[in-house]
Amino acid sequence: MKRLIIPLIVSLLSLNVSAFAHPLIDVVPEPNSIVYGNGSFSLSRTTSIVCPGSKDRLGAYLRDQLAFFTHLRLRIDRTQAANGNSIVLNLDKAFNGLGPEAYSLHVSRESVVLSAQTQEGLFRGLQTVLQLIPLPDSAVNGTYKIPSCTIVDYPRFAWRGLNLDCVRHFMAPAFIKRYIDLLAYYKFNVFHWHLTDDQGWRIQIEKYPRLTSVGAWRNEGNGERYGGFYTQKEIKEIVAYAASRFITVVPEIEMPGHCQASLAAYPENACVPGPFQVGTQWGVYPNIYDPAKKSTFTFLENVLSEVVRLFPSHYIHIGGDEVPKTEWEQNAGCQKLMKQMGLKNTDELQSYFIRKIQKFLESKGRQIIGWNEILEGEGPLPGAVVESWQGIDGAIKAVRNGDYTIVSPGEYTYLSRDADDLSLDSVYSFNPIPPGLTPSQQQRVLGTEASMWSEHAPQQKVDSKMFPRLLAIAEDAWTNPQNKNFDNFHQRLQVQYGRLAYLGVDYGLEQKAMTYRTEFEKDTRAFVVSLKPTQSGISLRYTIGDTLTMSDSHPYHGPVSMDTTGTFIAQAEMNGRLAGNPLVLSFMIDKALGSEVTLANPYSPEYTAGGPGGLVDGIRGTLNFKDGLWQGFKGTGLDATVDMGKEKKISELGAGFLQSTSSYIFMPEYVQFFVSKDGKNFTRVGVVKNDISERNPASIEKDFVITIKPEDVRYFRVVAKNIGVCPPWHPGAGAKAWIFTDELFAN
């Protein structure tokens, strides 16, 4: 393990990274020390690559990469020292670097000299060289200018990874190799390969052929048989290809849960009788391995024996996350085993399971990695690596237990999330070192990695989900915090977009595709919507109606006016495809629009809807409770009085509410309506009871509406009864329930 640790606090270098990089030095991740020189090196067909015979492979790699990026085919000189107009690869055993990946790069008018103590360090430095070279359209008469500079660089963390889920959607071997090249270009060094889950088994195991003949395929809703797997020959090729790029491939074989595909092939390892089908829906399946059967561990040990022969990585990821333990609680064999082993609960049974697998892999000279749930119960034996995805608490617990950790909280590193929910600047703000750790505990943080879960991202969508945010992860993992600056990064990113396009990367969004502003013009009683794209290359279209199709939409050129109740939908386009989620704004023009609202109960500071006026602003909330349009009340009900300013003839009153039970948001038990002329004496005119089931898992909007005999009123009052706490069947049973309301209206 010690071979992986790089000091976090370094005083050996005088860092000279300016607040904003030189316009020509747009490397990602940002090098940790840059000193700018004068002039530039001219790369042309007369340039030679100078490297001794011991570095034939790196010299050939550089020659091939330069041919791709510049269309120049340079000569490799294995015998001569640098003699003008050359790129020199200098393997220097005396190089005083900071770990095996450190390098120095000196660019002058005469030469480019790259030095490192290891070939791995030279390889990382080569990526910097390649990014310093302008793209072909910037060449002048076949010559490329590389800016003069001196760079001394090293990674902040030894673990800089990407977790790619090839289960939910299978990805071709050529696509995997392409991503290994992209990872290398941005100085990642770990490819975490998610190969098994409920929805498929993607790795050939010769001893158990049904794992791929059955487990690798699922029946889609349209009747299509979908799937695929990697043969052992393909896996060996990919592992070797990654090694040539100094990238370690770490396989993930899920257990004891997320194993529906395995159980479909070999149901005898389950807690309940089969048969089982490979999962066809996303989410967590209840069927898990039976730890009370010796045959279960025989099966898994045989599988892992083949896995360790295929993957030379010191680490094997065993998952261990999201294990539903109901079957263990109800299985007589599991209960008997718990009694025999003195296990108090099923969390400790999970620890028993994890520890048996851990001991087996350690007997093979390997070390386990598991998601933070492996800490449940007694936790793993010392020596496990904990990957913390549910926030950072798992990482903190792991290092305080003396274990190592990979810090990958989903709120910063899950690039499967839309850019609407996880923006580029949020990813860039991530610091993999949890607060409050001692220096020795900090050294147990191996690093971080991005995760690309593919439930909603088949192969053709991965690029646009991953980029450009993967570049922010690259800098989080490589660059020291004092050298990070988002404005500087964003400036460099604009040049990187050209490089990504040259590499054939169909990059996507940095954040929500568009911002919007709405104004209500009292004179015309119309809403005016103004849109603005958030990055270059985005064009906008819109329509007014319930759906948006390209045939009935209009190019957006300026503010759009709406003077009737209706829905405005806008969609971004980028690189010839739809980009991001549509903007959907439902407007309501009613007699309460723009009124004054008084609330008897305070709303949550997390969900304000812009204050009381947000309840009568005419803009309806969406199914996304985080859209800023909903007002939330936790544990209390809504009691709102609306002053319309003068008496108006009213025949209908209503209030909109949202239910999203997974987020503890429920419909009110009932809603009462009152009217008044003076604001003091109110008459109840009706009550509407809820008819939406609490158990409905969908996000649902509902208007509670009453019709009354037309009368002149100035004030109306809405009282909505909160159910109080989450019901007993709910995972959050007993916790305070939320009411979310948006528009209070009168007609």
C-alpha cells in the first residue's frame, strides 16, 4: 500500500502557477508548477525524437501520437543526444521527483526535454507535451509552435479513476480502449470496470458458462434480447492496452447483492427458490446470495479465481452496496448461521460475508475495495479499501479505523447525473480530502474517481454525459488545491473543447443548457419569457403547448410573450442533437395573480419559492421539487391568506400541491377554503379531501379546487393539513413529513 501514497503537503517546489494561465498553456489538469519562458519551440518534420533504446515503447508512442495530432511522422533517434530541434525523453534515475508519476518538462527554442525517474512519469509528461501542441488548423507551413516554459509536475493523489458501468448498457471493447486513451490524455490512472449487476453479467467465466449464456442477456420491454459480454481474450487485450497507457484496470464483481443476473444463471446460490430472470428494470432487486450455503462461497471463490488471473490489479472491487437483507431475515438457514456465529443482526451477517471474501482474495495476494456499506455491522477486516459514495462519512470512518479510502461522493462525482443537477463548477469545487482529518489520516485517502452509471446512458450517450465534467474530476485528482481556480480552468476548457472535438468526443453541457427570466407586464397582463444559452454552441427552440417537437417549434431569437394560461417549452440543441432537459414553464393568469400573501406558519428556508409572493406569481411548479418554484413546510401545514387588493367576483378557488414520497413529500390530508370581504371575518366555503394514495411512488401534482356560488370577495384563505409524519410503511417512518405547495388561485 505504501507504494501508492504521495505526500499531500509538499515543500520541495516553489510553485509558480499564475492566477490565470498563459494564453498558450491550456493543459488539463493544471500542472503544479509552471514558469513561463520567452519564445517557442518549432515542431516540424525536421524534428527528431531522441530516446535511448530502453524507451523504445515511449518513443514509438510519442511518434504515433504526434502523427495523429500533427500529421507529422518524426524520426526516432535512439543513439544520439539532443542536437537541436529535438524532443528528448530523459529517463533519469536521479530525478528528484515527488512519486513515480512526477516529471519535469523544459521547452526552449532549441528543444523539448522531458525528464522523469520512471517511464510512468515520462508517460504523464508526454500528455502535457501533446496538449501544448496546437491543433493542425493552427499550424503555419507545417510548423507547430510550442510555448517556452518549464513545468515541474506531480499528482496530488495516487488514485485518479473512472468507474464505467458496462452492465446496464453494454459497451464495445473498441469503445473501452477509446476511453482508456481519453483517460490517459487527462492523466487518469485507474479504470474501474463495473462488470456484474442485476441487469447483466459481462465477464466470461469458463467454469460457469451459464453466467454469460444466460446472465449476459435480458428481455427488454419491446421484446428485444439485449446484452453482451467480454470474452477472456478481449479482457486480456483491454488490460494489456491499459497497461501500455499506465492505467490499472480494477474489476468490480458485485456481492452479496446486485446479483440477479448471476442468480438467473445459477439459482442454487439464492436464499429463495428460483427461477430468476436477469433484471429488466433499474434499481435494487431483493434477491441476494445465500451466505448459509457453502456452495455459494465455492461458486464465488471459483469466479474470483478466474478474475484474479485476468486482472493483475492489486485491487479487486467486490461492491457490497445496497444489500436488501429481508431474505436473510426470513431465511431459516441464515438465521441458523447467525446463531451459530453469534451474529446479532443481518448487518453483522453481511460483515461475515465480506470478511470471508476478503480472506480469500488476500490469500491470492489481492486487496478488496468495497462501497461504504461494507462498513455496516462489524465492517471488513483491516486492510480493506472503502469507497465512499454516500457522502464522505464512510471515508472518515474508514481512515479513523486505520483503513484506506477512495472518496467519490455521488453529489460531486456521479457524472451519470444530468448537468442540470451537477454542474461543472460544482464538480470542480470538490476536495477529496474530508475536513477534520489529521495529516496521517489524510495520507489514507488514496484519491477519487468519477462514476458513469449507464441506466440512462447507452454507449452513444456516454460522451455527452461525461464531458466536459470529467476534466474537472481530472483536476480535482491531480492538481494541488492552491493551484486550482475555476475561472482559470474554464478559460483553459474553451481550448480543450477544440481538442475534444478533434478526438471525436461528443461533449455535452457544463450546467443547465439555458437560464431564463420571466416578467409579468401588468398593463398587458402577459408574461414575458427571456432565454439565454449557458455556453457556446447551443441554439434554442420553443413552443407554446403541451409538448415540443422540432416540427412545431420555433427558433428562439428574443423574448416571448404569453397573455393566456398555458405552457411554454424550450429545448436546447448542441452539436446536432438535443442537449439537456427541456425548460417547461406553466403559466396561470387568474384573479389572484400578484396578490399579497400572509402565512401563519413559516416555510422552510430550503424551499422558499422566492417568498410568499411565489405562491401567486402565476408560474406553476414542476415535478422537480428542487426547481425553486415550490414552497415547503416541514411537519406543519399551510395556512395562507391572500389579499387580492379589491373585491372581485369569484366562483372558483384552488391550490396546487406536490407528492414525492421518496423525498418525504406527501399530499395534505385535506384543504379548506375560506373567503372574506374585510380580512377579519372569514366564511368556510368548502373542503377538498386528498384522493392520491400515499403509497404511489410517482411524483404527482394535484390541484385541490372548489367551485362556489359567484360572490364578491377580497380575501381568501387556504388551510392544508399536513399528515404530520411519514407513515409506518415508509423508510422514513416517524420522520416529519413535508407539504409542498405552489400556486394559490382564484377565478
